[in-house]
Amino acid sequence: MNDLSNYRKSYEKSELLESSIPDDPINLFNRWFHEAEDFGGSGEVNAMTVSTIGLDGFPKSRVVLLKKFSEEGFIFYTNYNSEKGKAIAANPHVCLSFFWQEMERQVIIKGIAQKTSEIISDNYFDSRPEGSKLGAVVSNQSEVIPSRSFLEENLKKLENAYEGKSISRPEHWGGYLVTPLEVEFWQGRANRLHDRICYKCKSNFSWSIQRLSP
């Protein structure tokens, strides 16, 4: 057994007080996102965990990259036929979470996922490198394959087939917009008395604000 009970850290870098927060969570998310970016920590600041309820009834989480956020919500891209895509089709209630270790901060977002427009998906797909475009075409994401070489051989065939040609977005690949219903901001504090501020959507982008016990 690996005993991790002595893994401890004191969180003392910042604080989260009602006197210094905006009325809506997107403004605060924007501030925290760019502070994490400016801090220059390791990893990708737009990496987030997406959690869904699978067709087997189990929750499942995986890390994807946030590609856009606004007052409307948070956008990421994936294969609609993937495990996560099928899960969202059956139950669009999802959870997004960000952990910026260097800032001792976490953001948890509960929301409803829906496909973005084809125009939004097309525009983003067109902006991707050629290799990433081919990767989206060749991969039947989440499906069982016999070997790594099977994937690489199919990619090579596609590279030959598309040589000198434009690559169009597959219909089964595109974006999801997650419209937030609840956004919780967590700031690590000393003695495990962390700050937790939760925004809950009331209507028309109006939010209630609550402090939660750590």
C-alpha cells in the first residue's frame, strides 16, 4: 500500500473575497484565466476536465482543451461519435473543471452542452494544422483498434489521398458550447479554510452569489 497521508501543502498565495469579485462569473473566470496565463506556470492553462455521465451509468472525466469562452459559455471540440459525444447526446448535463496549481485555484462549472453551429465548427477546423485535420478524419475516437500501426497506416493512406487537396471538416467532428448554470471558484487558503464562491444562474445572465464552507 502507498500511504499518502503525509502529503501536505499550505495554501497561502491569495484570497477570494466578496468585496473584490464581479457580479457575473465570466468576468471573474476571465481574470483568473489570464492571471494563470501571465503567471507562466507549467502546462496548458486552457486544459480542462470534462465530466459526463456515460451510457453505462458511470461518470467519466477526461482532459480536453478549452478553445473559446464568452458570456454565452465555454467551447471545446471533439468527435461527436466518441464516448463523450454519445454521453452528451444522451445526457447534456456536464461538468467542466480547471485546476491551476501554481495559483492554488480551481474552477468548477456545471452546465448544459449543445453542438455549436456548423459555421463555428468549420471555421475552427479550417484554422487547425493539416496534421490535426487528418487526425480528426482518420480517428474513430473511442473505437477499439487492433494496433498502433493500424492507425499509422490509415493516416499514411489519408496523407496520400489528400496530398495537394483541402481537407473538409468531417460531419462527425465539431464543437460543443457549454452554457453554465453554476460556477464555483476555489482559492486555496491556510489551514484548509479555503475560499469557495459559487455563482448560480437565475435568469437572463443574472447570478446569485454564495459563499460555501470549505
